[in-house]
Amino acid sequence: MEWRRMTEADLPRVVALAAAAHPQHPEKPAVFAERLALAPGFCWVLGEGRGYALAHPWAGPVPPLDSLLGALPAAAEVLHLHDIVLAPEARGAGEAAAMVARLAASGAASGLGRMTLVAVAGKAGYWQRLGFTPLAEVAGYGAGASLMARPLR
């Protein structure tokens, strides 16, 4: 399996994967479509819908869950990893770590200094193994969710 750029045709499968992976954090299909429209260079699909990654340049507070951005900030500070999900059959082969490395390289090449994400409860340990450090708890993403960051340079 290989990662490839996401297209609009991938969105139904992406939305279905997100719903299966995060039933406690549902997001409207428009959220995924907007992320793809605003930052297509940071949106990827694994194989034929076995996973996806959505990221975008950002500045300021973490976007609320299930919210539209409207536009990307003119002076982005970070590459924010909105979500990365792998179908059960695609897990355990290092695909998520490889995509995080690819996104980090792209973010650094774009002049961004850090990558951020919100780790939902129970996932911070995984992200720490990929170089992320907890910064603060985040409201609106469920109990125990935390903002995490890692340098890109």
C-alpha cells in the first residue's frame, strides 16, 4: 500500500473511516471537504481507502471539533494534523509514522516550525513515541484530550 494525494472522490470513504474510528467525535462531511479544498498538499489517502491523513497550516487556538475553518491564516505558525486514521487491516505496519514524517518534511519545507495535533484520551503515549510533547488539555475533544506539538526543524 502506498500513500497518495486525496481527491474529492475519496471523501465518502474518508468520512466512513472517520465515523468508524471516532464515533464519539463525529464530524460533518463538509469539514473533510473543506480541509481538502484549503490544503490539498497536506491531505493523503492510503491505498484504496485504507487510511487517510488531513493536515493544514494554522495559527492560534486549535480549531474546534467539527468546525469549518473558512480560510487558512495568512501567517500560519504550525502544521496542524487534523486527523490520521488507518483501517484495522492497515495498522501495525508503520504507515501512520511514515505519514507523520512525510507531513513533517512538507511542513518544514513550507517554512513551518512545529506540527500540532489533539490527542484524544488514551492516545498521547503513541504520539509521544513520534516526538510530540503534551502542551495543554483541550476542551471539546472529550475528557483527557491534549494539545501536543513537535518541532519540524
